[in-house]
Amino acid sequence: MRELKRGFITLIGCLAMAVTMAMGQEARMDLRCPSSASAGQPFQITFVVNADAKGFKAPTFKGLRVLSGPNKSSSSSISIVNGSMSKSVTNSFTFIVQADAEGTAQIGVASCTSDGKTVQSTPASIRIEKADPNHQAANNNRNNNWGQPGYGQQSGQSQQAIQPASQINDRTLFARASINKSNLYQGEEAIIVYKIYTQVPITQFQIEKLPRNKGFWSEDLSENMTQVPQYEETYNGQRYHVAEIRRGALYPQESGELSIAPLKTDVLAIIQSQVQRQRTGTILDFFIDDPFFNPVQQQSVVKTLSSNSLNVHVKPLPEAPESFFGGVGRLDVSHAVDMTEMRAGEAFTYRITVSGHGNLSLLEAPVVNFPTGFEVYEPKVSDKINKSDNGLSGSRTFEWVIIPQSAGSYTIPDLEYSYFNPQSGSYVTKNLKGFDIKVSKGQGMSTSKSDVTELNSDIHHIKRSTKLHRAGSDAHGGWLFWLLMVLPLVAAASVVIGVRRQQDIASDEGSLRLQRATKLAKKRLRNAERYLHQGDDARFYEEIYKALWGGIADKFNIQLSLLSSETVKSQLESKQVDAELQDRIMKTLGDVDYARFAPGDSSAKKQSIYNEAMETIVQIGKLKNSRK
């Protein structure tokens, strides 16, 4: 019976081909596209050839960006009317495209060959309208390029008109977020992974919006990813093909119950359906269920997926020692000087390097009690941080340039550096031995304190000339005499006041730290302005964020790693800061925090955030400081 059926199939196929050749219908190529589209919205353009097509040449797309294509599909049908058999063949070439700006897009001429003859389409234009504001943020995001998971992407797939996603349910295609730790310490690293689980072929994905994770410092671990990791995984008893679309490291900056928002992504999936041929009432209906007579059609389906939200419990750090500067993880610390002997006025370098695995990008510069007589510059921060699937590792180096002002023997004291180890739940303190520095007298200088003392006690030069006054003249009554009498008193008073003020400032470590913090904040704002002009959004927001939070931390003498919106609000209220200024500071912090995790702002908006942050830092600096 099976051989008889195959014989009938072969016979019918031969007859169909013969009839088609006898008909000799004229081949043509039709263009199917919308007359208008929205900027930022993907849509498709299809070229349909009513005959066999070979050597398809794509047209030019002016004002359009090709996301996918050409994707070829073929279909054929056989009909019998009054005993006459006919066959039709259709070949389609489909492109998924997108316009990035409003205006007019131009589609050029496509061509192919059919039965040795060239077949061409006619050119067309499409009106591109203003983008939908609900999707504008995603289109401006630099991470929103269409990805290529590569699952189910084959040359024979078609992409017909985009259909509603109701044909795919939540069990066959969904997104899921997972985190390796749901109970962690403040500042401890957690790895979050976003995946697409599918049982249907997908060709592309696009991250619509990055989640805003308030209360977290985040690092993108997949920013340099060139290929999407893919593998098979069993979930809830079902086997899925998995595409890992994003991986990041999160560092909680607040304690308590924190939420991680869902990630939204658009996927382009391929669904298959069989074309059902109508029954003819003839013996051919016997073969109607045969796949040869019921070709498979494929359709492109755009579906928006949203991952699950996550909740984590963040434990506060125990009371920290004075040698703790924000490090959380598995760390090590070392220090070094590039020379131990030099002349007065010559510069040398002192370095502290913190290395290991943890929140390296959040470490603060340690406080070092350098000897009096050293001119010390603000530390330069250098990072050698590697991003991997397991988080951040590498080193952060703090480098001080130091110039001894006078000759003598000095000692850079021993250093204690503490960090918090989440695995043991306790602080680890490293003890580093100090350095003995020998400074000799500079060339052509008399800079040592002993030299100055010896000079003052030595024989003075003989005065070779003098001026005599006539006896009886009023040598002490002139204005020059009184001026010379008053000036030393004024100078002595100024020196005393200046020395006392310097002693007060030197004894107030907080004031010195605040001065250094103000300089650092201004430097970060200059860096942020440079990144703003360069269009580097990530570094722009990072410098703004660090300038704001660093200035607040030093103003109120709070460890940066322990800083949160609640502690800032509490400090502002305790200082009886004006309510309007409180609202301004909190609003600025909120705006910057939101902008960091929801990029895509216009240049004007970023400039507004920069101006707002700069004004807020100035206002914070004007607050009265009551530190002892």
C-alpha cells in the first residue's frame, strides 16, 4: 500500500510539473511593505516572486537599518478544476528593518532570475513617523542592538507578516532572572543572570529597558560579550534551549529588604504551521494529509518578555574599625615606596595596592599619617579590574607623590588596613611595616632646620655705611619711624594668627579630609563634563554619582560603604538644614540614581543633571560643619 501511495505521488508530481511548464506563466516580483512606519519600531519588507527564483539580489535601503534578512521561503500548490491540473510556485524574500529617525525611507530595486530571465521589483518609499515615546528609551540605549542567539536561524526560514504573540504561551517561551545569593552583607558581591528559555526557534532579541535597581551599585559583566552563551537546561521538568542574554554584578549599598526589578526584552521567534489544502472531491483527497501536498509555512513573531523580580535580604556590616575603608570580599593589601633616600625638594612615590575579589571599584583611599615636613599631593587612583562571569577581580592602587621640604630622617608609620570577609562574617586586618626615609640637603639650598639655627647664631656682616643726623633733630618723630615700628607688630600678629589657624586645621583631620574631598569632587565633575561631551554615558553617570556621594560622606564623616538615602536624610535633619535644601539634595540623589540605571536620556537632560549635581555639591559645601 505504501509503495502504491508513493507511486501516485510521483505520478501526480510529474503531471504537475508538465502542466506548469505548459502554462508558461510570466514571472514577476511584487513588493509588500507598509506605506508608513514609526521610528524605532521594527517592521518587515517582503519581495514575492510568483515563479522559481534564483540569484536574489537585495535592494538598497536608504534610511533603514536591516535587522534580519533576506529570509527565503517557498510554497507550492496544486489545483484540479474540471479535470485540469495546475501548479503555482511562490518564493518570498523577507527583511526585518528599522528606521532610527523620522523622514522618508527609500527602497531600491531588487532582482532575481527565473527561467533564465531577469525579474525586478519597483522602487518604493515609506514615510517614517515620530517614534513612539514608550519605546524611545530603549532605542537610545547603546546596549539595545539586536542580538543573535542563533537558535533556529536557518536559510530556509520565512518571516511573513508579524503575527500576535498569542500563538506562543508562557511555557514555551519566557525570560527568567536568577541570583547566586539572596541573603548577603552590605557591599557583598552578588551575580545576577538573565536568561531566555525557549522551546521554539528564536532568531533575535533586544533588551527593551535596563532595570533600575535602587540601592545597588551595579557592574555589567556582559558588556564585552561577542556571542550569546547557549546551552540546554531542564527547568520544572521541561527541557529548554537557553540563551544567557545578560550577566551583572550587584553590590548592595543599603541594608534591609531590597528588590531587583524585572528586565524586559523583545524576541523574534519563528513558529511553523501547515497550509491545509481544500478538498476537491476527487481521488486526490486520499493524499491530502501527506506533507508533500501540505507545505509548512513559517511566521515571525515578536513577543515582549519580562523576567521575574527578585528580593534579597541585606545584612548590615558589624561596627567597623578605624582602618576599614569600604573593602568587602577576599582581599589583600601591600604598600611600597620607589626610593628611601633622596634630597630635599626631590619627589618620591608611595603606593598602596588592594587586590583580590570584591567591590574593588568602591574602595576609598586609606588615611596615612605622613610625617610633618612632607608636601603630599592628592592620591592618584589606578584600576586594573577584570570582569568575568564570577564578578570583579584585580587591583586598585592609590599613589601619593611626596616632596620632602627639609633634610633629616623620617618614618612613614606602620599601616593597618581592614576589610570585611563575608564568608567568615568578620573583619580581617592587615599590618604593613612602615618605611624609614633619609633626606639629605638639596643642592644649592640650606633647607635643614639645623642650618637655619646655625645661620641665626653666626657673626653678622659688618655694616659698611651709615647715615648721621644733626644733633638736636627729631629723628624719632617722622612718619617713616612710626611705620617701621608698627609693621613688625602687624607682621608678628599675622604670623601668630596664621600659625594657630594652621595648627587648628592640622589637628582637625576631618577638615583636611573635607578639603581633599572638595578637590576630588571638583575633579570628578571635570571628568564627568569631559565624558558628557564624549558621549560616554556610563562613565559620566559614574563620576557624577561618586562626586555626590563622596562629598556627602566626607561632609558628615560617614564611611562611603555605609552611606544610604536614610543616613543622608538623618544627617540633614540633625544639622537642622533648611527643608527646601534637604528636598533639593534628596531629589538630586534620586535623579542621578535613576539616570544611572535607566540610560537613554537626551543631551539636554544629561546637561541638566550635571548642572543640578554641581549646584548641589556647592550647597553641601556651604553647610556648617560641626565635627570635632
